[in-house]
Amino acid sequence: MKVAIVHYWLVTMRGGEKVLEELCKLFPQADIFTNVYDESKISDTIKSHKIYTTKINKWPMAKKFYQKYMPFMPKALMDLDLTGYDLVISSESGPAKGVVPSPNAFHLCYCHTPMRYLWDMYHEYFRKSNPIVKFFMKNMIPSLRLWDVMSSNLVDCFVANSHYVQARIKRYYNRDAKVIFPPCDIEKYVNNQRNPKDFYLFFGQLVGYKRADLAIEACIKSGRKLVVIGDGKSKEAQKYANTGLITFTGRVSDEEVAKYLSEAKALIFPGIEDFGIIPVEANAAGCPVLAYKEGGAIDSIEENETGLFFEEQTAESIIECMNKFEQIESSFTNREVFTNHVKQFSKEEFITQISKAIEERKRI
């Protein structure tokens, strides 16, 4: 097969790009198409492929302000010539699925999430935008929504990274989707020795939707220690820095992350993620997770086996969950339970399931 992989933009190495890496390993001869490409930020695995860009890559400051050019990406994607490709795989959370495959090609879309700024988080983005951006949002978002729905008809098979995203694909595109969990690097953590100490852990960027403020507030109110790993400090977080209970580490190395996961009583995960790789990594290290019962965490955590859920995004609900956890903490010490649970999120399992999805569709 001649294979094309379409990725929204290549300007960093985050979760979506980790998925792309595994697709590159599965199809080593595949060509990659993207809107914007910053070679200095991308792994050697991805760079070993031929990479083609849309015209947007040549526009002023595209590598920095690529998201500002999003309204122009639909046409740029449709201008890509995918003639002759038998298999098209689009990696979607920004615009990617809107390419036009050849009539006989099979188009599989691996959807990390339908674009949040078009759909469920539109009003939140709108509130935080300046007047100029609001003006363009009001005038452009309606047509972008229409394009987003119409372009879903160019996809033969949707694959979602969680049941949460599967439901959103059904709501916005009225399409069924198969769930295949994204590849997680569980091997980095499964052999770590556990040595729990007297602190909880929050791990993630200090941005609003991650809700670090809730984890901080819960620990302050209940007199518990919390280590916060992640870039930046929100205004809410700064005022707690001198309490003696909250420690901010900023960005740390992978080795330090592994150490914190081995020593934390549990990871607190109060945000809503489409999937959320961090809880899987914590479980791989044998660290229980206390998570808000919403989003991808419902897939990545096995309640009463590898963690517990709290029902509300409030400090009080987190405190109640921590109290319950500490009463049964000894029941989360069987490392084999954690290891068996995270196998379903391995890179090998991702490759197996993606290959199976492609073979199944080819036989139809």
C-alpha cells in the first residue's frame, strides 16, 4: 500500500505526536502531510519520513502563530494532492481529516478529540479572547463548524482514543467510532520500586482546565502535602507557595517524574482530559490515582483497583476521596494488578489494534 499520514501541525512533541511516531513505525514508507512543520521540535522517527506541508507553512510567523491561521486550513488541506495513496490516516484534533482521498482509498481518522474551540469549549475560549479575536470568532466559527461536520463524510472509519471522545464524535458528526487507546510508554515505569512517602502529587501544565487549583485547595484545607509538577504558576497557585504544604517543582526530567511517582501516596487528577496519559503512567509506576469521574480517566483508571474517583470538581469532593483512600491505602499495594491493568495502553497493543482496524475495513 501507498500510505499518507495527515497530522494537523508538527511544532512540538506531545501526545498526538507520540501517536504519530507509532504510526510512522507501523508504516515506515508512509509520507506525512501537515499544515506547519518545525523541524527543530520533531523527533528523528518522524523526520525520517518525507514531510509535505500546505501553503500555510510559508506564511509569516507560521511556526509560532499557526493556530491563528486555523480558519485558512480547511482549503489548504483540500488543496493537498493525495492521488495514488491507497491508505490515508488522519491524526485529528486540529484540522486534519478534511483532506480529499482518492475514490478507492481507505481513510481512517484517529481522533484525539473533535476541535474543542469549535464545539464544547467555544464559550470558554470566547470569554478569554480579546475583542479582535472575538470579532473573528463570531464571523468564522459558524462556517468552520459546517466544514468540520461536512469533512467527517470524507472519513471511512473513525477511531477514538477514549469512550469519552467516541461519544463526542457521535454527538458532533453523528458517526460511530471504534475505541483504540493511544500508545503509552509504560515500560519506563513498570519496573520502578514503590516507596510511598507523605505527600500527594499533581502533574501537568498549570493551565485552567487541568484544575491544579482544586488539588492545591484540597490539600491546604485538609493539611496535606502536595508536590506540583508542571510549567508555570497560576495566580491561584502563587498565593499558596509559602504555606509549607505545597511544593512547586516546575518542569522536571523523566527520571525525576519517575521518582516522584514512586514516592507519592497518590496522584490527584482533577481535570477533564480526552484521554489523559498521566494517570496511565502513574498506574504503570504503581501509583494510585484519585481522579474526577469524567472524561478519559474513566477508561484509564480501574476503580478500587488502581485508583478512586470523586464525583464533583470541588476541593471538598477531593478531600472526601483522599479520606477514603487513606482508609484503604493498603489495598493498592499489589503491583501485579497495576501492571496487568496498564498493558492495554502499551505501544504494542496500539499497533495491534490499529492494524486490526485497517485489515477489518479492507475486507469490507
